[in-house]
Amino acid sequence: MRDLEQAAETYRRLGFVIKPGRFHADGIRNNHVKFPDGAGIELITAAAATDELTRHYTQLLAQGEGPAYVSFHCPSEKALTDAAESIGEPYSLEGNLMTFHSESLQWLFLGEGSNRAPTDRPEHFAHPNGADATLAVWIACSDGDREQALRLFRALGATVGQKAVRAPDPLRTTVATVENGGEVIFLPSKHQLLPGRPIVGIVFRTRDLSAALHVLRSAGVEGPRSVETPAYRSLTVSPQDTRGVWLEFRQNRT
């Protein structure tokens, strides 16, 4: 995010509680949207290029705001390394975080543990929009990049198949379902909001869609798009209202 305070205010207006981040010696500043299982959103900015990581962040910010990375977590580091090595995917480990050398997988982090923090408090999870979990991410990429990612997800135990989805418009596409039921929904690269940035959408579970609608209307969000299916009801917010990513709030019927 180019302006962390403004980004935090945007997400407050969308009905999220913001947990302040911590000091980083390289100058990175961050805030968090947290859920009880450790999932959520990290809002990040870097004012100057002081090392390789901040240089990369400043380059991304020069291109535009929006998601850069998505992280998945696994109980065992050995399971992560075994999966990557079984398919010959080069990787690096820093602490408990695995990153990949291939440009096709630069958007993906894998980590050991749940990403819960000892400083998380119940009030950090009390989002006025009712959101309490992440259900899915939308990844827009080329066919070759999709197949490379799917090899890794299969090696990690994900189930891969074709499914009818809305992202945000209806289509049938490839979906990888991970162990906790979360989905990675792959879209054609034409769905990218910025060239070379595959992460284009996030789906949240909400306990109360009417509360989410009230918050969004109070925030002046145009629309949002409403969908009714036999399995769920949802509201989708466009990237111009979220600083560069589609956000869907979904309430399951059962």
C-alpha cells in the first residue's frame, strides 16, 4: 500500500478491525486483518528500498496497489520440503517460511504452523462485517503457471478438479481444494488487474451478510454485487473500492 494509514482506513470502512503491525528494521510498516485460525490480510508498505525485500515492494508499489503474495500454512515443515522435493521444485527456507525460485510461483509462500500470533486478542476478530474466515483466493495466470502451481498443490495433498464458480462472473474452471476446505480458484491470465500480479480476489466467510451489506452501504460502496445460490448468499466488492482486489463476503445457507 502506498499510504498505510489510508489503506487501513479503507479496510475499517469495509468493516474490518485493524490490528497494528510491528516495527521492522528495514523500514517495512504493516497492519493486519486477523481471523481466529491465523488467516487474514496483511497491509504492507515500504517507504524506501533498503534491502532486496523493500526494493521489491517499492517496485510493486510503483506499478500499483493490490495483492502481491498469498501464504498457506502446514503443520509440518517436513511435509512442505517433501512435497517440493518430490516434484523437483527449487525452494528456499528462511525461518519457517518457504519461497520458490521459479518466477511462476513468486506469488506463493508456504509456512509451518498456523500463523496465529501471541498478541492476537478476541477484539481483533470482532469484525463489524461478520467476516470470520477466508474461504478462497482467485489466482489469474497463464496455463503453464497454473499447471506448475497445481503440481505443487497436488504434492501437498490438495484435491484438484473442475468446478462452476463466480469470480466475479460465472465460469467453469480449475479449483484446488486444500486440507481445511479452502479453495484456490484459477482464472485465465486476462483476469489480472495488473500485469504479472496473479492474486485478484479473496472470498471471506461472514456470519451475517446483512451486517456486511449495512457496513458496505455506510462506506459508500457502489452496488455491491449480490448473488443468491442454493448453497450461499454473497456480496462482491469491486477493486476500486478495496485498493486493488475483488472481495467477496459469503454466508453459507447451512
